[in-house]
Amino acid sequence: MHRRLSGDDWTLDQHLLAIVADRLAVANWQRSKDGQKGTRRPKPISPLAKPGGLRYGKTERDPDEVKAVLQRYRTGQMAGG
């Protein structure tokens, strides 16, 4: 019903295939030189994709430092979160 009201004429199969194609394109881009620089990100083909992706906050920390903090959090070594 919602798809009819919003004018979405894609089938569920088409949406799922587009999402898979979008994720694959991003995964390949991440491994490329452009992905390492964060430039020329592929445009999604799925109408459900939000432009620019979803981000929560920003950090200037080193990626290894972030991984270490997340690992301590996962293993319960951080007091109070």
C-alpha cells in the first residue's frame, strides 16, 4: 500500500537486487584508490538509498585507536561505557 501511495513501482525483488548491487559497488570502491582517499563514491541505484550514506558523528582519532576502544567496550573492559 505504501509503495502505491509513494509512487514506487519497483518490486521487492528489484529493491533487494538494487541494494545488493549498491553494497557491492561500495565494497569494491572501499578497496580502490578512490575509496582509500574517500573520493568518487559510487552513486546508489536503489531509490531507498539515502544520498551520502548514514553517519553518526565524526572523529579525528586514529583508526587503530578507535578499534582499540571498541574492542575494550565489547569485552566489558570499559567502566561506565
